[in-house]
Amino acid sequence: MRDHIADHGTLESAENVLSFGRPPNSAENPGAAALNLVYQAAERIRDLDNCAAERHARAETLAEQAIEKLKIAEARVLSAESGRLAAEAKLKEFNDKVEQDLNVRLQEVETALEQTIDRMAAAEAQRFAADQRARTAELRANEAENALKRIEEALHTLILEKGFRDFSRTVAAAA
């Protein structure tokens, strides 16, 4: 036993070395002294076993706590991942809706633009037709005015000729 303890002490650090005190009457009764040393060694071994059991229990508790914390962390990661996926889905849905709304609005604007262009073309055609009618009306008015002047001149000439003939007849009849 001493050899085992001595060999163990050389392999381990000084804090792991067990020292047994010599009993006071070891020289008088070597059997009692040896038995006393065996009891001391057994007590020390029991203390070491208890300490090892406590450390083992503490290590198991720490391991269980670490496992529980890992499970909680994993649940949080899964929750965060599902939250991220849900947020991405909502963002995609929102983007799709915005894109759809923009496409509808763009189509409405394009339709309104086409209608405006058509109305402008129709208004331009109406303006052109009105200009044509105005020119035609102006030409007709000029022609009517010229015809009226010719008629007026003809009437004037007729009146003057008739008046000159009547005057000539009156003068001839008076003479």
C-alpha cells in the first residue's frame, strides 16, 4: 500500500499526496499502528470517494444545466429562424402587392395617356376642320361680297342709265 501511495505521489502534484501521521505508540505495538494506518487510509479513501462523488454530481448538474441552456438556445434559434422566415414571407407578400398595385396604376396611367393622345388628335382634327370651314366661309364671304359689289355696281349703272334715259326723255318731251 505504501508503495502504491508513494508511486501515486510521484506521478501527481503535491496537493494530491496523502500523508499519514505516525501513531504515537507505533514502536510499541506495530500491529495496532498498521491497523490504525489502514483505518486512516480507508477514511481518506472514503473522503476522496465522497469528494469525487460530489464533483461527479456537480459535473453532472453542470452538464444538465448546459444541455438545458443549449436546448433553450436551440429553441430560440428555431424561433428566430421561423420569425425571420415569416418576416421574409410578409415582405415578399408586401413587395408582390406593391408591384401589382404599381402595375395596375401604370396600366391606368398608360390608358389615360392613350385616351388623352386620342382626344388631342380628335381635337386637332376638329380644329383643322374648323380652320378649313373658316377658310371656306371666308372665301364664300369674299365671293358674296364681290358679287354684292358687282350687283351694286350693276344696279348703280342701271339706275344711272335709267335715270339718264328718263331725264333725256323728260328733256326731249319738254323741248
